[in-house]
Amino acid sequence: MNKIRYKPIGIIHSPFKEPKRTPIQSSSAQGIKGTIEIFPEYVDGLQDIEGFSHIILLYHFHLAKPVSLISKPFMDEKSHGIFAIRGPSRPNPIGISIVRLIKVKNNVLYVQDLDIVDGTPLLDIKPYIPEFDKAVAIRIGWLEGNINNLSKTTDDGRFTQ
């Protein structure tokens, strides 16, 4: 297989200067504001994005430790397979967050509910569309007994270099 390469389209700016104590999901980062600086060559791609209330950010976990296929997630004391958790130390360290889009000014997106470390390279943006993206979870695996801890769980540094 050919090597896959991605080029960042921008940089995410947030109040979180390091992973430690950063919210672990955007749903537990309510009200946290930040900006996304889109590089000049990609600005035309922002046309019509302001019509969406939420956007999906795909980004590179640039501070993550090397991959471990078995890891202990933030919300459990037991280890699980990397594909059963959302930790950043993955074979392809790609993150995903759904954030509220407040406004667009030139090449800058103003967002809130941001759970991403300052300086994170942005790979892509997609509009959030409930009819496409919302699924009703019937089973949530090992998180079943731990999901109530989400709002008080932050990054403790276990996945950071």
C-alpha cells in the first residue's frame, strides 16, 4: 500500500496549553471558546460554512505518545483495546470533535465547546448534520458504568509524550 500523507489545513487555538487537565470530549467542554486559523490556501473552502451551527473537526494528536494497542482509558481503571477507547495514542493519531461554530471572520473560525490543545494541527472540517451524524447508542461497552464521570474527567497526562 502507498504511504498516506495529510497536510494540515490550519491550526486550532484554545486556552489549553498542554493536554493535562484538558476536557476529554467536546460534550464536557461546554462554553470553552477558541479559534481555528485556516491557512490562506484553504480559505475558499470556508464558503457557506457559517450556515451550520456545529462543525466536526478532524485533527492530528501531535503530542500523543507512541501507540499502544492495549491502553487504560481516562474513564476506567481497566485496560482495553485501542479501538474500544478514544485515547490519542493510536496507530493513526487522529482526533474528532464536534464544536459549536459562533462566527467566521476572514480565515478564522470562532468556536466553543472546544476540547483540543492549543497549537493542534487541523486536518479537515465537516459540517455536523444531525440527520447524517446522530446515532442512538444501544450499547456503549465498558463505558456503561462509567459514562456519568464524563463531565468531571480531564486529561491526566497518561497519553502525552
